[in-house]
Amino acid sequence: MKKIFFYVVVMFFSVSVYPQWVQQNSGTTNMLIDVHFLNENVGFAVGHSGTFLKTTDGGETWTSQNVGFTGSIWSIHFPSENVGYFCGADGTVFRTPNGGDSWFNITPDPQYTNGGSVLRSIYFTSEDEGFAVGENGTIIKGEDGGQFWSNISSGTTQALNRIVFGAGIHNGYIAGNTGTILRTSNYGENWTAQTSGVGVNLFSIGFANSAIIAYTVGVDGTIRQTTDGGENWSGQTSNTITSIYDIVFVTQNIGYACTFEGKVLKTTNGTTWEVLETDNTSALIAIFPVDEDIIYAVGANGTILKSTNGGIATSVNNVSNSKIAVYPNPAINIICLNTNGESPELIHIVDVTGKVIDNISMYDYNKIDISSLSDGIYFLKCKINNELITTKFIKSNQ
């Protein structure tokens, strides 16, 4: 009898955890190096061999575009919804004036890029003025929409991997190999070397919605933070020993990073980092948050991942939640939701990958049509009194 009782208790508290990262169909196996979204629906992913992908439906479909360049594209950036730039192999730079519908070659003369060095990162602070950085310590400045270019001294021959600007656009950072960090406080006219405290390659750098707080990442799980405008950099525990390729912050406290092992790191306080499971083993090279919830990550083998809940895995009771009940279960065409008299604020049907399949009207939850669903396991996610509650149901035609 005791054995039977113990078994029942274990079953009652058993939990299934479903990663909230959905694999997108990129249509390519080429490595994707960067990703950028203009809004919730329109975004771009770029990479090796001239790979250039565009989505207009939030990643549901990705279309390959011929932009007139077959070399590797390393970086893409839009200072506005209409004007954008990308850079890459052979010192190449392209510009679009119409939201990515067409692209025009504005590559600077090789004299400005140390003989056509690979440009690894581009950032325009306005539609007309910006910078690109790359191998051999290259920093170039573009003006008048890239019609005029000039070379800016970096003081180093190390490869420069990422350039960003922060609040007010007069403050900027560059991260590079062998612990290189450069900083500007005069709109990029001059760059000064900072002491990063490490000698490893740094792949990315980003502001935390502040002119003085920034983070950089690199080899061996390196995360470094400054809280005084780059005067001092201190290490943080990343909980990984693999390379971290990109880092970006949504708010001063909420930030994301991605790794060679295909994992995503997240912080909600700017100090401690959690490793988020993605069910992905391909290296993730770049990450882009549309907002606090919608996140994209891209990388090797044409990988594009999307999360719509900040990347956190959903834990679901394997038995009915005591606060809500779905019946009949299993069901063929119709399910009903019993909320014990409470009125739900939202209802979603979610599949086992975490993808939202359907949004249910607040007036229809007593009779929910599931006839169009394929047979399988689904979850009903409800928000009641500001609490998110999830319960499982099975769609079966048998």
C-alpha cells in the first residue's frame, strides 16, 4: 500500500519542460553570421557565400534575396526602417534606401580598408553617417550615405569584430582580438584603447541602455562588464566555458548572449547569467531581441531560432492543473475549459515546441474548436488574475 501511495505522489508532481525556442526554416545550410529586425515582422539574416534572407511574417517564412554579392556578409544594420547597410568580405559595403527591397554597392576604395580587408561589423548612427570595422585594425567612416569614406586610426593591427554606439550616439565601443577594446566619446572621431583585463579574442560588445554600463564577450565563456564608461572592466560568471559570440541588452538589466554550443545565456539583473536550453547543437553566432519576449538567434548550418517568451522553458504539469481543467481529454473536435468561475485574460494553444498555434477569444473558451489540429499533444496556456497557468490536452481522432 505504501508503494502505491508513493507512486501516485510522484506522478502528481511530475513535470515536463519544453524549450521555448522554435527552429525556423531558413532554407539554407550556410552559416548565418548576423540578424537584424526592423519590427516584429520584418527581419534579415545574413552569412556565408552571399546568403541574404528576409522575412516579413515574423520568421514564419524566410526568402532568399540576390543582393548582387557572393562573398560572405558579416554584419547588417538599419539606422531606420528604410535605410540599411551591410558589410563583409573584400571590404564590401552595400546600402538600401527602401527597407531592403533593393541594395546598392557603395564599397569604399581599398586604400581605406587596408587593401580590402574583411569588414566584420557595421553601425550607422544615422541614415547618412556611420562606421565599419574589420581585420588589420580597420576603422572606416562613411558620410553622405556612404558616398564618401575615410580611414580612422585604431592604433592596433588586431582584427576588430564589433562596433556599437550607445545613448546619445557620441559614446561607442569596439571589441576585437587579444582583448582589444576601443572607446570613443566624440562620435567616433577618435578611439582610445581600454584595458579589458583579458587577452582572449572578444567577439561582441554592447551597451546596457546606459552611456556608462557595457558588456563584452569572447573566448572561454568570457563576459566582462564596465559600469564607469570603460575605465574599468570586471569579469562575470557565464556558466559556460565555450566561446560566446554575441551579447545584446534589451533593458539595463535584461540581456542575452549566444554560444558556440548553441545555447543562449540570459541575465535579468545584469550580474548573474542563466543558461537557456534551446534543443540546438549548432553554434549560435548572433542574437537579436525585438523586445523582452521576442528573440532571434542565428548560426551554423542555417540555424534560425525564435523565442516568444524571453527564451524561458515552460514547465507543464503532466496531470491536470488544479486551477483549470480541460474536458473531454483526449478530444476529437471540441474542448471545454473549466476555470472555476474565474475569467481568463488570455488563452493560447501551444504545441510541444512552444509555438503558439491559436489565440482563443475570451468569449469562446467554454467551447474551443480544435478540429483543425493534427493529432498530438498540445498545451492550453491561460492567464488568470495575472498568473500564467498551463495544462495539457491530447487531440485524437480515435
